Amino acid sequence: MPNQRFDFPQDFLWGAATSAYQVEGAADEDGKGPSIWDTFCRRPGAIQRGETGAEACRHYRHWKEDLALMKDLGLNAYRFSVSWPRVQSEGRGRANEKGLAFYERLVDEMLRLGLRPNLTLYHWDLPQALEDKGGWTSRDTALAFQDYCALVARRLGDRVPMWATFNEPDCVSHAGYESGVQAPGRRESPQVVNQVVHHLLLAHGLGMQALRREARLKGLQAGIVLNPLVIWPTPGRPEDVAAAERHWRVANDWWLEPLLKGGYPEEVWGWMGKDVPRVEPGDLQTIRQDLDFLGLNLYTRARITAGASKDPLVPDYAPLPEGARCTSMPGWEIFPPIMESLLVEVTRRWGRLPLYVTENGASFSQDAPGPDGRVHDPARIDYLRDHLQHAHRALASGVDLRGYFAWSLMDNFEWSFGYAQRFGIVHVDFQTFRRTPKDSAHWLGRVARENGFEAEPLPPRPSPFVQARG
Ligand code: GCO
């Protein structure tokens, strides 16, 4: 079958993504206060091999080289996050001038190089001082977040064009306060976890208001980055589709409905019973701020089946299908149709709104320079290309997709996995901190320069929800 062109819309953003704690290092330099991740990494057994983000990729020192590397590859955007405790060491009050100056230099250099800055205000690194006062279980933290957003918007709101309040608040709440596998590593009751979710949504609304009040750049885009479960019903039985639909409401719409419509999904609220969050008058109106875009992070699918669970809040996950190919992340099946399915489902359920794929990528932990000094990662090129082909098909169906950010620019601190996982399109030697662009970096850079690529045509495969609706 002859190859076809997969061309993307004009002005499509082609970028790479990182987050402060995962790449910066300099954990206690220049006035930065401790974050909950600095604390959590000291908990025995929390992080594989007892590793920490204290040094990470030393991006705090190598930032200029890292930006130049993206520019040389041909990328035109960079998604990064601001470390709250680097800007306000205790999470409140006076700004840490050296911390703000770092981000000012970083943004100014991006603009000089023609890399569109895509700034995330919160990528999980809460100042420890706020956690000591309750963290996200406390409504006050949402108020502190509003002040933090205003502070950063006053300093960078005249030049940063794209802002996200949060990255994956679902992980912040459920991994941080329910399972405890991420910082702050707490295991709270369902009601407390639901209250954390509510405080994060409230903080988002307050942060959006602060951004729009304080930032001066005309045409600034503000939104949020979510990681909806890419729910995939096991094929064949109507009850499996029904179970999957139910879990879409529980896992995804519990976030999307307040953000886009200003209310929690009624049926899910009912299933929660006494565990529902306390909602103050006006909260839902604050949460529902007009979004200029929605960022979506996606990697793999969640196969849902109708099984033994009697609790509508608890899904039955189907095992990996026979012969499933996975990345190095345990159980992360490689299944590129997720890209079309999620983009189409979000648009179908919530209306056409500007979307960015703010994270998509694969960890292959054996990545290393070969005898030729290059890092050959064909599996990652296949992963990126296959997912982009499905993104292209979503665009053809009318989805308003405006950009794609590979996770990640460079191998980095993968939370509880430490440095064992390598998601980067650029290899990092964690002894020398030498950066080596992998073959996938050169491939993505060329796609960015050409705004598309050639590949074999895709076989037809609408998502099961589309099939189920007929
Ligand atoms: C996330 C985070 C990233 C991760 C990446 C791989 O989506 O969990 O935004 O920080 O490193 O997704 O797990």
C-alpha cells in the first residue's frame, strides 16, 4: 500500500513537555523551599532505588542548552511547569526573586528562539509548608494557589501565551491522598479524597480568575491539563459498553462536568452518598471558568468489562489482551487508537473546544547510546507516528486539535519509578548529565519542520463507543 501524507493544520504546535520537579534539580538552591516531593522522596521505599529529584536532569543549570536543543531539532513549542516553592518558598507571601528570575530568563530565551511557551502552574510540587497546614485537604490551599497564580501572572503574564492551572489533578488527588503512591503519600477516606478533588477544582477556578485579572498579554490562552481514562469496553456484550459508559461518568466526567458545565454528574453524586464533597455557595460558578483550551495527557487504554463489582464507583478492569505489546511502564499497553477515541469522545460528549495533546509518549528503559554514539529508538518512533496518525484521523472527523507535545523532552525523574523509566526523546546520562537526541527526536523534529509526515494509510477502526452508538 503506497504511503500517504499526514499533514496537520497551519500553526499546529509541535513540542515537548517536562515538569519542574522531574527535570530542574537544584532542589534547595537560590531560595527554593521544599516541596512535598522533596519530602516524599525521603520516605523509605517510596521511590525505586531510593532516588530523588534533588539533581534530576540539572535543567536549572542546563536550561539554555535544553532550549537550544529543541530549537535545533525543529520543535516550535515547549511545555514546562513553574515550581511553586521556587517562587514562594513557603507557598505564600513574598516572592523569591531568584526563583522568578529563573523563569523569566527561561521564557525570554524561548521567545527569542521561537519556542512557544506553554506554562503549567502546578505539576504536583506543592510547597511543603502548605502540606504541613493540610495541603489540598484544606480550602486555604486553594486560596494560596490563587495568590500564587496572580504573582506569576504579574511577572510573566505580559509574554507567556499559554497557561494551564493544573497538570492531572486526578493524580494529585487519588495518587497523593487515596492510594498514597505519590506525594504527599496519604491514604485518606473517600470523603476526604472527594474534598481534595473539590479544592483542586476550586483552585483551578480561582487561578483562572487571577490569571485573567493580572496577565496583560492580548490573546493569552488559559486552560487545564487532564488525563482522562481512555476507557475501552471489552468487545461484544452490551453490559460491557454500559459498564464502560458508567465509568466514563465516574472517572472523566466527574472532572469535565464541573469544569465545563458547573455541576457534578448527578448520578455519580448519588452513588457517592455520604462521601460527597462539601460545596460552598458559589463554588461551582467559580470552578466553571471559560476554558480557552483543554490539554489532554494520554498513554494507554483502560479496558473495562461488566464483572463482579457491585459498586458503581468501582470498575472491573479486563486483563491485558493476549499478545499485547507494552512499553517499559508496567501494564501500559501500546494501543494507538486511544488517540482518536479520546479526542473524538471528549468532543462528542462536551462539544468542540480547542484541544492540545499535552502529553503522549513511551518509556523504553533500555535506551542508551550505541557504538556509533547515537540512541536508536525505533519503537518510540513507531509509537509517536502511530498515535499521530490517529490524531490526524480525529482532526479529519472535526476535532479541534491544535498541538502535540511529546512526553518527554528528556529522560527524567519518573516519580515513584525514579530514573528507571526513560520517556525522553533525548537521552540523559545521569552520571555526566550529557544530553543525546535519540532518533525519535530527529524524527519528531522533521515532522515539526514539515508539519506532517508520510506513512501507510490507517485501516478503519472507529472507537467502540462510536460503534456501540451505531
Ligand atoms: C503524568 C505526568 C508526567 C509523567 C508522565 C509519565 O502524566 O503522569 O504529567 O509527569 O511523568 O505522564 O508517567
